[in-house]
Amino acid sequence: MDFFSFVEGPLLWIAFFTFILGSLIRVALFLSMSRKMDKIVYQHFSWKYIFATLGRWLLPLNRDVVKNPIFTTLGYVFHICLVIVPIWLSGHITLWEESRFEWSWTSIPDGLADWMTLIFLCIALFFLLRRIFSANIRLISTFSDYSLLVVTALPFLSGYFVTHGTLDNVAFLGDNMQLIHMLTGELMLILIPFTKLFHFILFFFSRGVTAVEFGRRGYSI
Amino acid sequence: MSEEATAVDTEKMSPKEVNPDQIMDFLKSKMGARFKMWLKICAHCGLCADTCHHYLASGKDPKMIPSYKVRFLLEILRKKGKVDRDYLKKVYDTVYYECNACRRCTLYCPFGIDIALMISLLRSLLLSQEMVPEGLAKAVENYKEFGNQMAVTKEDWVETLEWCEEETAEELVGLKIPIDKKGAKIMYTVNAREPMFYPQDIMEVAKIFHVAGENWTFPSKSGWDATNLAMFCADGKTARVIVENTFKCADELGVQQVAVTE
């Protein structure tokens, strides 16, 4: 088996398994530890406050929208593109159709996917530059803040190059862009459960426990 | 926080060596899944910066960003508790003088990270190493011994109420300051500074209750001090006793409401 076939086959399985199993295990660890250590959250547990906070913060109905409208808008658009493009891209859906699962669902128009990718990359670049040039953000930034932003942006950048053949005339990169795209995507999937990218799940837990904490005093956040 | 605690700039510092195992045991027993999650997921986006009055009042000093202030917790864990007194002094300066646990940053954090709770955990950790602002340490001792922060004895408290009643009754004939009146509707509590320094506040409140015709009372037992300074140095045990005292009085007197004016 050549390297391409390995990346296309077994490594993809490994990546998905790490992502899914790792996420499940981490959730289980969180729940079992919080049951033991964070009794106060369970004593005052309230779906009312949890749903209220999740609604406000999944939709742009929170106080950051008013206080920092530009940054908040960029944050929302960034995350919407991040979730929608990889799942509903026609090129990806075709691969699912050809796979052993033969799964299929409606795709978004390719033109829209292109724009969303470009907008996503621009926002990622803005976040990176902000981290480098703002004294405030630089002070609080850690290595993982920089590197995970790059890890997240690379599959999109390489995906755009694959789709448009932008770098086809460049030595090595031109020949291997599809490989790079798969590798960077797999890297991101594998890293999710082990890094702060796991906030895609912990967002719900973190908002939830704080909503309970404020809710027990009758305040909905 | 009342002024006697903040005005004191010197602090009670123990000269003894820091014991890393003790620090780690303490953190292990207190750090639930919430704390670990918050330390891991903070995206360092900086949205908390200008929600903090310490940040704004310091001319936007980046060191005042709430997310930055709790880095100590992560550092202490990474170093497995192997920190020295100078390091803890830095933690002390931050958690006592650069954050007053108002929780405003939490309201603007996309993850709802409870910075104040982590600051409180650090204060509690410092308490376990005997690092507490002197004013708070003294108040906590007073709570433990006398049930109130100003070390007012039961005799002094009752006597103060009695002469307050006498003096005020000269102005409003028939005025009473009821003590331990069972079945009263309202049990009134005060800051312990009032009997010590501002008895006129007690007299004025008595006038209002008298004119309003309220059925009210003061408890004579510990529980009449509405302040809880133990909470500020994250001394959970003492803080709990203080609250329980008030509840006990309310139960014994069978009141319907407890008025807390602090």
C-alpha cells in the first residue's frame, strides 16, 4: 500500500475513530468527575436556565453582540462556515456516496462553498494577526492558541487549492495537494478530543454549569 | 467588602516553607470537573478584557485581563505545587487586589467561564498556606469566637440595644427595640459596625419600624451580624457557620422574614 492509499483509507478510519471515541471518552470522564466533585451543579440543576443560556449564545442574542458587534459577527460567521462547508460540500458528499456506507444528503452550491471558504480563511487570518499584533491578546495567547488556529485553517486552504488547482504548477505542492488536504483534515480530527478544539462539546457543558450557578440565584445568563 | 478589610494593606504572611504536596492535595480535593474544563477551553479571545473595571481603571493594562489573572491556577498545577513564597505573594496581589470577584467577565465570556470562582479557589489555596489580608484574618477570628466580625459580646450587644431604645423612646414615646421576640414577622440583622460605631443607624431603623407599626425583632444570639467576611477569603467553613447562625435564630424565633441590610 502506498502512502496515498494509507492516508485515504486506514488513516481516515483512525482519524474518525479517534475523533468519535476520544470525544465520547472525554465526555464520560467529565460527567463522572463532575458527579463526584461538582455536587452543587447537580443540586441546583435546571434545564430551564441551561436551555435559556444555550439559546442566547448559539443564536446571536447575547450581550457580546451589543458590546463587541464586529468581533462577535466574525466569530459566528467563522464557526458557521467551519461546520457547514466540510459537511455539505458536494465533493465530500460524493465521497460518502461512493463509500461502503453509501450515505447521501443535499449539498450546498459549489459557488457558495467557495465564498464561505474564502470568508472563513480571511477571518482565520484576521484572528491570527490580531493574536500577533494586539498586545492584549498576545499576552494571554499560548502556543496552542496559534497552532490550533493554523491547524483549523489548513484543511480549508488546501481544500480550496485542490478544488481550484491554484498551485498545480508549483513543484511538489501541485502534485500532492490532495494528499495534504486529507492529511491536514485528519490531523484536525485527531487533535479535537485532545485539545481546546474540544470546546465544540465543552461549550455546552461550560455554559450549562455557569447557567446553573447563576440560575440558582434566579439570574438567567 | 466593608472598608476595614480593604484598607489594610499589610498582610499576614507566614514565613514557613511552602509544601507542594499540601498544595496539590488541596487542589485535588477542591478542583472539580468545572475548573479543569475552564482551564482547558479558554480560547484566550480577550472578550473579557474590557468588561473588567480593574482593566479599564488601570489604563487598559493587559495584565488586568481576567483570563490572564487565573493563569496561576494552571501554572501551579503544571509545577505540581512546587512554588515558593514569592510566587504565592504574586498570586496574593492578583487575587486580592486585582479582582473583587464581581463576575462581570463571566457575563461576557462566550463559554461562561466563571473567573471569580477560580479566583476564590486561589484565595482558598492561599488561606491554606496562611496568606490572608490581616483585616480579614482578624474578622474571621472574631466570627469564630464571638459570632460577629467586630468581637461584640452578647452582653454588649443587648446593652447597646437597650440604651438605643431608651434614647429613641425620648423622641418617639412608646418605641421599643424588641429582642428575641418570638413570632415576630421580621428578624432584623445589621453590620456589626453599627453597634460599635454607628448606633444611630439602629435608632433610626427602630424609628421606621415603630412608625410603620411592624412586628420585628433583633436576635440576641450570634446571627445578628449580616456580614460574611469569611466568604471574601474563601473560608467556606466559617462562612457557612455565619449563615447557619442567622438561620438558627430565625428558626428559633419563628419569624417569617430575615432582613439583611448589608
